[in-house]
Amino acid sequence: MPKNDDILVFWIRKDTTCGECGKELWHGSCVFLEKDKGALCLECSDLDHLLFLPRGDAALTRRARKYSTLSAVVLEWSRTRKRYERQGLLVEEEALEKAEQECLADADARERRRERAAERRAELDEQFVKEFAARIRELYTGCPEGREHVIAEHACRKYSGRVGRSAAAKAFNEEAIRLAVIAHIRHAETDYDAILAESFDRGYARMMVEAEVEEVLEKWQND
């Protein structure tokens, strides 16, 4: 519903004339109602530079209204419901273009997230991952809640060549599980990535975080 401070314009059902310039206004025209002059055309009410944005896309409407310095709510009388109903907004062209660009970017991002989720589902053997995660939890009882699933999913992606795809891992070999957990700790619990980014030397980066990795590993095993 319109707010108290909204500028309101109305789609007319009957032909009329502008109360200021006298121009004929046909059925379906938008008018602004001024107390002393009655229905004014958009030109006389200084709203004719605005573009009509139909209702239906809440995100686009919200953004266009936010970016438009001047906007107006378009209403039409509903004979069946006996009330005025919102049909859309009049907004500045620049604001609408900016809102459209943002919504397109969001749509692209949502589509890419859906694609990634589908790729992830295709790459994972859910039962194997579940059993792999259970084995992690069994061996590393101090592992933070839920982290075993993150480790298992990362290690067990199909075609990845990661440790979780090895024959030893498929047999839930303790050493294979340990290597998967270490890899996760290295990236998630230390500054390994930052060191690697600076040095581009994997051996050096691993050496720098080795003690920290072992400390976390021991804690997860013994807690």
C-alpha cells in the first residue's frame, strides 16, 4: 500500500481534460489530482519525465524507488474490490537502468550458485561422503561439529584426484583419513594460504605451519 508521503497518480477510466492546460486526457491516462484544479496531466504536474515500471518484480521496484529522487505510485480503481490498487511506479530513467543492472547481476549470481550446487551434487557420492565423514568423527572426536562433512565433501569429489578418491580412502584407511584432515586444517586453521600467496613455495609454506597443524590435529584427536 502507498505510504502517507507518496506522490500518487491515477489511471483514469473516463476521458477528461487537464485542469491546468486543458489538454484532453483519454481513458488509461495517468493524472495527478490537485485540490484546486482537479486532474492534471503528467506534464503539468512535472511528472512526465518519469518512466512507468509495472508491478510484479519486487526487487526491481525496491531498487528503482531507492535510486529515484522523484517517484510516484500509480493506482487504479478496482470495480470488483471497490478500492484503489497499486499498478506500479513512475521512476527516473537513470534509476530504473541502475536497478535493472543490479537485478541482472543478482540473477547471474543466483544462476551460477545453482550451477555450482548441481555440479557439487554430481561430483559427490553421498553415501560414501557420509561414511567418510563418520570415520573422521570416529577418529577425531574433537573436530568441530559439522566440520567432518566439509572435510569429507572436499576430499571425496569425483575426478578430483584428492586423497578421498584413493583406494585407501575408499577402505576408510586411517592414514588416508588423516591426510584429508591435515589438508583441511592447513587451509582452514592456519595462515597457510596467505604464506603460499606471498612465497609461491609450497614446501616453505607447509614448513611454516607444520607445528600449528600438528597441534590442531592432536587436539582434535584427544578432545
